[in-house]
Amino acid sequence: MNPVVIICHGIPGGLPVQGDNGYQLLAGMLAQNGYLTILFNFSGCGESSGNIDLNRWSEDIYQVYDHVSELPKADFNNIHLIGFSAGGAIAVKFAAYEKKNLNSIMLMATPADFTGIIPRDAALVANHFKSIGLIRDSDFPNDLKKWHNAFYSIKPENIIRWLPSNLPVCIVQGHDDTVVPPDHAKRLFEAANEPKRLIMLKDASHQLRKDERIPELILNWLNENRI
């Protein structure tokens, strides 16, 4: 049986960049070290169908978690979540509200909330996502305000305190992140319960998947918290 890692990606910032294999390289590294690694696309992203919708993303991670129970080599008592940016927000919400069996959660450049990150102009946000292929259906969203409010309704700073007791939390943040300001990590850390760890990376930007220090940080954390 293999310990399981579920990787939750963030919101793509633009059109796909050829050669950006950061998530795949991380998944490959973890697999080589004995972790059954689940790397998937949230709705509206990559090869997944649908449109970007954070309410739908919350359902996506639930389905991925349930899929783990069907994998013959998965140790269902040894599951870890790693969330990047908005994927971290979804991971926190899932872990806090669903109370599923988890061994650790790692949050990479995760916002404490989306204020100042997602623009307040709903039409502007929708048009941007259409331009980069995250909204694919011409009639989506059918309720622009409700869809837009979904970003603001997820507040990891408030949610993180409701994680299951004794669930280890590691928060990793780049000092030079211009998308999610570094103070968001400190806010999350202050709100989280023990056991918790805060790692501030000097000279690191938002896309931590590309930082050469991240694979070792992840592997050390997982090895420390696996059964």
C-alpha cells in the first residue's frame, strides 16, 4: 500500500505555456519516492470539461478523494493534500468541512481571502477567463453575480481554524509574491491550530511549483507526516 498525495492546482493566470511542467515534475518526483500521487485538472482547466467555477471545484476535490478509495494500491489511512494558490483554498475548505481522513495539508501561496486578488468587476473577471479558455460555454455563467461571489465566499483565514484537530498544516509563501501578498500566509498561520509550520521563501514568486526548493520541502514534509 502506498501513501497518497492529492495535488490541487491554482487558477491559471493565462494561456497554457509550452514547457511548463512544474506540477507534472512534482508528481513524478513524489511517485519515484513511493507516493501514489493524484494530479488532476479542476473544472474548466486543462483537459477537464466545464467552466471555471469555485463551487464546482469544491465538488471536484470531493470526487477525487472518493476516487482514491477505489485505487487498489492506495493507503486510505495515509492521505495528504497539497494545494497551490486557489487550489489551497479549496483544499482547506474540503478538509475543514468534510472532516475526511487526512494526515497532513500543505498550502502553497494560498490566499487568506480573495479580496484584492479577484477584481470586483464580475464582467471583467468573466471576460478574462473566457479569453484564456477557462470559460468555454457562451451561456456561462447564467448568474454572473452568484458565480463571481463564489470567489469571495471562500475565506481560508476563517476556515482554517476548523480543520480537524491535530491535522498538521504547513504554509509556504514566497517573499516576492505579487499575486498573493506575503501577509496572507502570516494571517493563515496565525488562524491555524497546532501543529503548524510557516515557511517563507526568500526570492520566491507566486508560482512555487517552479521553485527549485519546493520538491525537497514537500518531500521532507510528507516523510515527516506519513504513517
